[in-house]
Amino acid sequence: MRQVDVAVIGGGIVGLATAWRLSERFPGESIAVFEKEKEVGFHQTGRNSGVLHTGIYYRPGSLKAQNCRSGKQAMETFCREQGIPFEICGKVIVATEERELPALEEIERRGKANQVACRRIDTQTLKELEPHARGIAALHVPEAGIIDFRQVAKKLAELLQSQGHSIVTERRVVRVTERSDGVELETRRDRWQARWAVNCGGLYCDRIARMAGLRPAVRIIPFRGEYYELKREAQQLCRNLIYPVPDPRFPFLGVHFTRMIHGGVECGPNAVLAWAREGYRKTQVNLRELAQTLAYPGFWRLSLRYWRTGLGEYVRSFSKRAFVRALRKLVPDVTRQGLRPGRAGVRAQAVTRDGALADDFLLDESERMIHVLNAPSPAATSALNIGRLIVDRLAEKRHL
Ligand SMILES: Cc1cc2nc3c(=O)[nH]c(=O)nc-3n(C[C@H](O)[C@H](O)[C@H](O)COP(=O)(O)OP(=O)(O)OC[C@H]3O[C@@H](n4cnc5c(N)ncnc54)[C@H](O)[C@@H]3O)c2cc1C
């Protein structure tokens, strides 16, 4: 059996950032990151909008608010030091109807409370910033940026390896046994003994927690987000980032326009139930995982409460016309011909048994483990801070 001081399950940006912070705090200790895929950053980390969020949306005092702005600053410093490209291009949040104005005001209030630079702009200034966007009021958030989070994950893995730590890819952890003196991990190929372990399993974090004997208060429900891309001739319709005013009950809904760091503009994502936790295509089904979702009371309570919203998302999934209609609210010149289907990502959304979406980042602990049970957007932006938070909790456990 191989020995290691700390094992991290999951080679996404949260797991790797945690390993990186561990290496800073406990320089003499050995760390192993277990990833089931051939490469790191393959799932949520490599399939997102690539936006460096500012922290404007989040309830002051929440973990998201506390970790987004400073996490973004830490991410920018890291990228500058490591030569990873990112760009602070700014974004506009655009209200297109009167009824969105109170929510826009609330975002501005939260932004100010979270010390995010933002200002209300008139339609003329909106036109100067984004000539093709239309709205009745808008907020300009100059600090928002774009980045490739998979590139960050790869760099973190490379740096950890160069320090002698292990990034064990193609190793799915299939069994976790926690004892009072450590944690035993079994993969399909080998067994490892760690003094401490951190679960950053993303779409499988709840399953890993259960494997380790925890009874988590939430279940991961996978929501696929589908994107379109603007064809080259339509790319002038968006200069940087154009966002709608989100429904406060569903902060992750609302299709937006995102210029990407490597070129091109994406539009989306929507949010529909994925029939497999890693179901990136509409036709991808994992019967066991689907049955588990359907057997979870929290899923039904959520669906019954918000069936109308869910239906709208499904319509946009199957009808390009409906998707374009949603996009045209923000940018009326978008046409069906100007769009081609793009990538898809799946969000790991934690849902409680009574059907509530866990809004904030969520950590849980057992004697020798820390479990990250909800790390939705902006967790990629905030990853270096979430990593620090986890290491602080681990240090407390160790009375250091
Ligand atoms: C559509 C979409 C858009 C988003 N847009 C943004 C954005 O613009 N900005 C932002 O900040 N955030 C955004 N997010 C959120 C962000 O992508 C996630 O918060 C972040 O990537 C979570 O990282 P993670 O490491 O927790 O998860 P993941 O990247 O999913 O990593 C978890 C890893 O664990 C591995 N794993 C699972 N089970 C096992 C096992 N048993 N053994 C070994 N390995 C295992 C998986 O293979 C995976 O690589 C978006 C997310 C989505 C889906």
C-alpha cells in the first residue's frame, strides 16, 4: 500500500488549488491528487464560460461573497506569475424590462457591499460599450474578465509535480475507508493510505462522501448547460461580456454572451436536467444515475415548485428558435443563421431533500476528511481561496 500525507480526490480546479495551498502551508508533506480521467480539468473546470467573476451577485457575508473577489485577485496574481493569459475586459448586466429593475438595483447594492467596482450606466453609455446590446438600464462592471480555467488547472498540476507531488490520473477512487488514524483509498489499480483526505469530486462529490460514510445533507443534481457560438461574421455583435439580469432564485440561469480568451464568442448556457452526471449530449443516458436522481425527493420537490422555469429551459434546449429568442432580448441583431451549436458543460448543483438549491459553497467534515459538497460558479474564479479555506479547516483539525 502506498503512503501519502494528504490525498485529494478530484483533479478539477478546486482539487488542484487545494493541493497547491496544501503544498504552500505544509511544505514537507507529500500530496497525491487522484483523477479518474486521463488529464486534469476535464469536467466542469474545462467546460464553463471562462469568466473571472467579480463577486457582484452574491449575498454579502456568504462564502461566495467572501471568496470571489479575493479569489479572483489571487487567480490574477497566479496567472501573471505563471504567464497564463487572462483579460480584464469588463461586462454589462442589462435590464430589458421594467420588472427587472428592482433586481438590477439589488445587484448594484450587493456589488457595492462586496466592494466590487460597478456603476449604473445610461442607454447611451451602454451603446458605446456594447453597440449591439439593447436595454432600458444597465450596470457596468469593469473588473470582470475572461480566462481558460483548464489551462490554470494544468499549470497547477505541473507545478505540483515539479515539487515532487503525485498527480495520479486514470485512477478512479472506488472505495474510501476512514479510520481514526487516516483514510484508506482504493482505486481500480492500487491502494493508498493517507493521513488526511479532501473530497473535491465535483459531479460525484456526494457519492464520494457517502462512500466515506458521511450522510450528506444534499444530493448532486446534474444540470447540462448548452452553448451556441457566434459564427465569425456575427462576432462583432459582442465586444466583451453581455449578461441579463438574473432571476435571484436561479442565479445560474439566463443566457449571456461571452467573448472567449482564445477567440470567438459563446452564447448560453441554458440549464436542463442531464440524464447522466457527465451527460454532455442530449442522448447520453446513465440509467443508474438517472434512477438515483428520480428517486430523490429533493428533485421532485424542486421540479414541482419550478416546473414552468424548467420547461422554458427544455424548450430552449430543443428549439434553436427559442434559444435565439432569448438571446435577442439582449442583442436583437442575433439571427439563427449567425449561430452554430457549441460545447456543453454540466453543473454539479447540490439540492437539499426538501428541494432547495444550495446557493452557497458548502463544505462538510468528518474526523479525517473535508468534503466540498457544493462548488458551483464562481468556484473556478474563487478556487485559490476555496483551497485556502479548506487548508485552514484542515489545519484546525490538526491543531496547527
Ligand atoms: C456551464 C458552466 C459554466 C460555468 N461558468 C463559470 C464561470 O464563467 N466562472 C466560474 O468561476 N465558474 C463557472 N462555472 C463553475 C465552475 O466551472 C466550477 O465551479 C468549477 O469548475 C468546479 O471545479 P471542481 O474542481 O469542483 O469540479 P470539476 O472540474 O468537475 O472536477 C472534479 C473532478 O473530480 C474527478 N472525479 C470525480 N469522481 C472521482 C473519483 N471517484 N475518483 C477520481 N476522480 C474523480 C472528475 O473527473 C473531475 O475531474 C461554470 C460551470 C458550468 C458547468
